[in-house]
Amino acid sequence: MAKSESVIGPYNEDDNLTLTCDVYGGQPISCYYILPFLNCICNNFHILQNLGKPSPTVTWYVQGYQINEYSLVVNNDCITSELNIIKLKRSNLWSNVTCLASNSDLIESLKAAVTIDMNRKWY
């Protein structure tokens, strides 16, 4: 499975985090980079995948568990999926978040993953 992985942060407890995964046509390679997003912290995963037929599916995983609460927008040759983590908790420290794009069992799935680093909240 082709992948791109990085450590992001450090973030503070109670920060909101938005992760965006874009899947669009091109050669099957993956890359990752970070962009700011309004008042929250945003990280963009950009996965290049031949959109072809069938259209790819985007699946999110946190610590290996599939997440079903995310947004998905299809626009021409790009599928954009956003995962919002509201109020980061201490338990999010070193969590692995993965975006997986796949459109066929015949083509290798692509993934982009990040590990969340956090600052400790002092009381």
C-alpha cells in the first residue's frame, strides 16, 4: 500500500482539528502537506489516484478504527473528505489518523497518515 506519513503538531488540548483528504486523478502516487484553515488547525492529505470507474471511496481510520462521521464533496475530478476532531483530548496524543483511498481491488490502495503530537494542559 502506497503511503505518506508524518507527525503533526504539537497541538493544545481543547484545540479543534480538521483533516482534509483530497483524492483526484493522476498517477497512483501520494503526497502530504499542511495548510492553515480558518480558526482551526487544518491538515490536508493529497492523494493522487486515477478516478476512473468505479469512483474511489475515501475511508478514515483513527488508531485503526474506522470513522464514519466525516464530510464528502465530489467536484469534477476531485473528491474531498474532511474529518473534524472537536476539542482534542489528552487521549489524542500520538493517535494515528489515516485517510485511505481505493477504487478497485485490482489497484493498490493509497493512504496518507498523520500522528498527532500534543502539548500537556497545565491546571
